[in-house]
Amino acid sequence: MKVDILAIGAHPDDVELSCSGTLIKMIAEGKTAGLVDLTRGELGTRGSAELRTIEANNSAKKMGALFRENLDMRDGFFEHNDENLRKIAKMIRKYRPEIVLANAVSDRHPDHGRASKLISDACFIAGLIKVEILDEEGQAYDRWRPKAVYHYIQDYHIEPDFVIDITDHIEAKMEAILCFRSQFYDPKSNEPESPISTQNFFESVKAKNRVFGRPLNYDFAEGFTVERTIGVDSLFDLK
């Protein structure tokens, strides 16, 4: 199965919180998308790995993604090594995306920056002809390298290189996030509070999207950074 966009996150809900509006918009415009989570978020303050897997799959369906896979790396402790590079490169070759969306280059959670580098390097490795990666039947995948890797912005404020207008899709984004009910505000919960379980957290998500949209007069936008210079065919394509 080939997809146009492969969105990868260190934890279930990374994609939803940071770039699900963009995914929902692209899918509505006819593009295909899939998701890959590196870990099950088993070290999260609330909930459990099993519950978050259910929530992640429900969210993927709500967004219209074609699939969601989990690579079962160790939450909080996965390393930049040969094994993990190959796990991600296998997903790149299996689904052959044109674009990969990856974690923020730097963030409060150390997994995010580490995942950013790991994903980017795996996209490069996946394009090397002398790197052999086998499928479940022992057959070698053809090499594949995405045209671009774009990094979504997470907790830290990072100046975006470009933004995507998600005004028409902000409520669908919030619905996708709310699939992860175990992680967020619940006045009846007896579990410890976390930075994302406070009562005003959802307002902060929307506020960040408003800030990204403000320079272009969008009501809501999501921001991304790039690894290399991006180009356009005409000055009139720029907004």
C-alpha cells in the first residue's frame, strides 16, 4: 500500500496534538495518509499502553487514515541505533510516502527530539540501495526515499518555516485529540495530573494554532519546520 503522507510520532497522540488538522485537511482533499507510532506511550502519567492503543486506533479511523502501526520501541529509552533505524526504514519502504511528518526537532520531552533525528535518518537509510530490508515473507523491499521530511511543532514554541491553514478542520482535530480521553482532563479521575491533563489544556492547543495562523489571517494553522530549502514555481504561489 502506497500513501501520500506518512505521519510518525514518538508517542500515540503526538500526531493528533501537532499535525492532525493538516492530515485531516489533506485526506479531505483526496490524499492518502497513514500513521506510525514508535512507542505505546507506556510511561505516560495516565492510562495504560493497552488503553492508548485502543484510543490511537479510534483516532486514526476518525481522521480517515488508512492504517496505524506501532513499532514497540521503549518509551523514554529508545535509542538511535541500527535496529530502530531499520524499523522505521521498513515502514518507509513498505508504504512509500511522498512526504513524512516527524516529531519536532527539539522539545520538552526528550523522546521528541530523539525521534525527530531517528525518523529523518531512517528516511535517508531507506533510500540506500545497499541496505537490505526484508518483508514478513523474507522478500527484500525496494528502496524508497520520501521527497520531503517536515517536522511538526510540539510543546516548545519554534518559529515555523511554513504553516497550513486548518481553519475548516479545527473541530475535527479536537475530536481526534479527544479520542485519547485517558490522557486529558477528567474531574472524576483519581490519577495524577500531568501537563496535558489540566482543564485549560485544550484552549492552549487552539491558542497555539491561532498564533500560527495570525500572520496570514488564518483563524487556525499548524506550523512546520523544514530540513532543506523548499521551492515554489512562482512568486505568486507564496502567501
